[in-house]
Amino acid sequence: MMGASAVVLSLGCVTILSAGPAVAAARAKAPTGTVKCTGVGATIAFNPALSPKSTTTKEKKITVSGVTLTGCTVGSTAVTASSVALKVKLGSGSTASCSSFATGTTGDQISMTVKWSSGPPSKVTFPTGAVTVNSSDNGFNAAGGKVTGSYATSSGAQFDVQLSSTSASAITACVTGSGTGVSSIQVNQGSSSL
């Protein structure tokens, strides 16, 4: 009796396996190449809210939601990121103040999973300390990310994002002490490369 998933034919010393469609699909190679996206969006929430005063209060959690990657291509071929989940593991020095947010390199670690409209997902991990705040363009960036799954690379992933004008103004006011605390910010432009 022949099974539905595989047929084995023995011809002397040669064995030929014919895999069914489900097995063949599971063994499909992940797509390769460099994905470049021209649009990035997200909401970043702080718990507790960033304080306008210098503080030693530790940041407990940073939640990133509504992450979008748009305008993505591999060479001249368009690819669609159907969903993006991003997590932040806080470094030991993360404090809940606007001034600490607005300066230098963070000790946080970023990881994300990108599900594509076709093919397996990409899992991206940036090394600890890879995220830097770029006050000159009201944003932040990261480089040296490792990608596994689709579009794998050992250290080529990067992103550069800018805050919305409202969020940039809120952070600036908070840093100068003329504003209130900041509980969330919006990223509405930027680029990424996986």
C-alpha cells in the first residue's frame, strides 16, 4: 500500500524518494538578497513615562506597536511585510528621563520578527548597544543586526528612523524642562535594510 506523502521505489542499490507537496513546501529555500524598505512607522510607549527631570528611576518597559515596513524591495522586486513584531530588552542603565533618551547609545537590545506575504519570516537581532539616538535628525538608528530565516545576513541589518514632528517637539520640550513627561512617541519616517 502506498502512502499519500511519499512513494519509495527500490532499484537495486538506488532508492528514490518522491516527497508529497506538503513535504516539498516545508523544504523550500528561504528567499535571499537584501531587503530595502523606504518607509518605517511605529508607536513607542514608555513605562514609566519619560520625566522632564533628571531621574534615577529605571525604565521598566518599552512597548513598540503598530510597526510597519513599506516600500520594500529586493533588487527591483517588490516584497510585502505583512506584519512586524518588535521587542525591546532594556539595558541595566535605562532611566526614565527625556535627557537620557535624547543622548548617546542605549544599552537596550532590539529584536524583531518580520512576516512576509510569501516565504518564511525573518528574525532580526541587533546586538546590545547597537541603538544610537541621533538628535540631529530627531530619531535613532541601529546597525549590525543579524537576520535568520528569509533574507539571512550575519550582520548587515540596519535602520534609521525619525520621530514625527509632534513627538520630536515633545521630546525637545521635555529635555529643556519646558514640557511635561512623554509617555509615547511616533516614528513616521525612515528606512531599513535587512
